[in-house]
Amino acid sequence: MSYWIMGILAALMGLVGLFMAGAARDFGILAFGLGLSLFGVLFCWFMIKTAFDEAERTASESK
């Protein structure tokens, strides 16, 4: 269940980053917003990979 919570929080951070980048008036906020959204996407991919690795591990242990 904690994977879901962390994934949702990372996705929300990514959305906040996109909104920040979209409303940016200077390069600093634009770069920070894009970096935050990139972090959110990469973290969600990492959480998906971790969940699949854990499922694969439990499937191989049950054989």
C-alpha cells in the first residue's frame, strides 16, 4: 500500500512542477518546475519497477 501512496505523491509533485513551469516568468522557476516534473516521472517509473521486481521475486520463490 505504501507504493501507491508514494506513487500518488510523486505524481502530484510532477503535476505541481508542470504547473510551476507553465506559469513561470523567469528561467529559475521554469527549470525547477521541469526538474520537479522529471523527478516525479522518474520516481513513478522506479516505483513501478520495484513493484514488478517484488512480484517476480515472490513468484520465483513459490515455485
